[in-house]
Amino acid sequence: KKPTLKKPQAKKNKATITWNKLKRKTKAQKKTWKQIKQIEVQWSTDPNFPKDFTNKKTIGKRKTKTNITGLQRKTTYFVRVRYSDGNGGYSQWSKVKRFRTK
């Protein structure tokens, strides 16, 4: 299951990235939640996310938002999120969202 990313809130040189919590109503969803250990957030100035232009941040699974700092002003960025089990297993990436710093 991939995360659902909300529209990023951008400021001068930082942005707040928010995503929805994983639902845990069924047994399968609860099992999936137990396997997730962390969340990986990637941002880039290129929508294809090449290694040279990509930054990433890894955070705990209970968080639903994070701040990205050190961004350039008046620049368009692309961001995506995925779940990780901490052992090299990953979910699919969320849809890519675009934002522009002020």
C-alpha cells in the first residue's frame, strides 16, 4: 500500500510535507502497519528524481508530516513519500506533488 500525499505548504526556504495515515481496520491492514518501520520522503528539482538532484529524509512511522528546510527561494520542487520496513523492503512511491517556494 502506498501513502497518499497532500499538497505541500511552501514558504521562503522551507516546506511542510503531509500525508494520510495508513488505515488499520482489517487484519491485513494491521499486519501491513506492523511491518512498516519508517517513512522515506524524497524531494528534487527534477520530476524524474535523478540521484544528482534528489534529497531524502527518513522519519518514524507514527509521523504524518515533516518539514524540509534549506530549499532555494522561488524554485519548483517535486516531492514523494513511501513506506519502508527497515530491511530493504519498500512500498510504492506516492503520487508526485509539486510545489514552489516563495
